[in-house]
Amino acid sequence: GIGGSNPNKCFGTVAASGGLNIRANPDASSAIVGALTDGSYVELLAKTTGTPVSGNSNWFRVSNPNGYVSAYYIRVAAGSNQPWCN
């Protein structure tokens, strides 16, 4: 893509000072399947609705490991052109 952007991809940065758990389902009570450190740059594969975290009910699906992270703790990167991403 122009300027390094890719219209087929969506990326974000983790904004959670203690790190961010990756959950098996879009639910804060779901099993933890992994974790991301604060400042991690991660590819977001899809957005779905789940249990609200601080009033935000959006969750992103990530891979490696496959699971979900609360959108509350993700800052979507510039150049992420998927309509569902923002």
C-alpha cells in the first residue's frame, strides 16, 4: 500500500500498563489463552461485540494465540483501512 498502509489489514497498539490478556471468547470472564505487553503492535483480524469493559463492548480477534482482546485497550493504528477496524 501507499505509505506503508495496507487496506486489507488492521493493526493496533496495546494501551494497558499491566499488559492485556487474550481471552478464548469476547468475555472478560473467559479463559486466558495468552497475553500482550503494553505497547505491543498487533494485527487485528475482526471486531465483535462481547461483555463491556469500562463501557466498551467491542472486542478484537487476534492470532498467536487465537483469541480476543478488549477494544478498550487497543489504539487502532493509522493506515488501518478496514471499515470495521475503527
